[in-house]
Amino acid sequence: MPTVATQSGVVPLNGCRILSAVEIKTVEQAIAADPKLSDLRNVIHILLHTGIRPGELAQLRWTDIDLCKMVITVGEKSHRRLVPFSDDTQALLSAMCCSNHAGAVFVLGKSPAAMLRRLARQLRQLSSSLGIKPHSFYALRCTWACRMLAAGLPPYAFAAIGGWSVAGMVPNVRHPSVSSVGCSYRDAVKVIQQEGASKKNG
């Protein structure tokens, strides 16, 4: 069972395929070089930087996104949760919204489920052409989890943002407030961004 070491112990991530930093960079560079893969680029970014489920992304409406507060509301009415996002994701979503000339209600257009299936095939084909072990959109969600936990995001905040069950992962954790989750998440994002900047300068 894959695990992630954190300051609070080891958290298991059942059945996850975690992408390495090299794999992520390779895929992103390949997508950036092909204008036809712009939709795939957007989806990969959102999943990799928010940790939301692919099904949640397919159902995501523009009314669920608050670009000013930098937060996405996902889930059913009885299980709604808030997912904060970074400056990079804010810029991407703003650009997507501005280019949404058709006025589609859903972020992924008028047929979001069909688009997601098409993009999933593109991702598998791209991975195969790059010689990378085939992975799915779910792998991006797991990779987000791994990166956040490794960067110091508290397990209780990780569980609340990602919608993971705390049971069996981290014992005796309290349900966090929205403000504490947002602050914890953005602190973790800063750590990852600083690591990326140091690698570029190194």
C-alpha cells in the first residue's frame, strides 16, 4: 500500500499511481507544444492543483467557482466542501472563463462528461507515446495529495479539501474550519512553488 510520510506520521493512499516530478514536467511540456491539447492541459492543471475528483470536475459549473476568494465549491448538497486554489489556477480559470464565448454553464462545456472521456483517451495516448507508464486522471488527484502532504499540509486539512475519509488514515483528527483549511493549503502551495523556483535557479 503506498504511503506518504508527513509531520504527523504516515498516511496511506490506497491503490494510487503517483506521478514523479519528471513525469509531470514531461507531460506538461508535450502538451504545451501541441495547441490541439489545450483542453487536456487545462484539465490536468485543475486536477493536479486542486485534487478534486474527475467526476466533480465534469459537473463543475462556473457558479461553483469564486475567482475573487479563490475557492471552488464541490460535492452534493449534503456533502459540500470548499477547495481553495492557487494564483496559477486562478489565472487559468480566469482565462477559461473569458474564452467561454458559448456561455456554457459547465466549466468543461456543454457536454462535460463526453469531453472528459475524450481527454482521458488523449492522456493515455500521450503517456504511451512518451514512454510513461499509463496513468489516469485519478493519478493526478493522488499526486496532488502526495505533494500537499509532503509539503506539510495537515492531514485533517487534506481530508477536508480532498473529500477523503479521515477514518483509517489519521486517528483523532478534528474537522477544520474553512479558514484554517485555506491557510494550511496555501502554505503548502508556497512550499511547492518555492521548491520549483529553487530547482529552476539551481
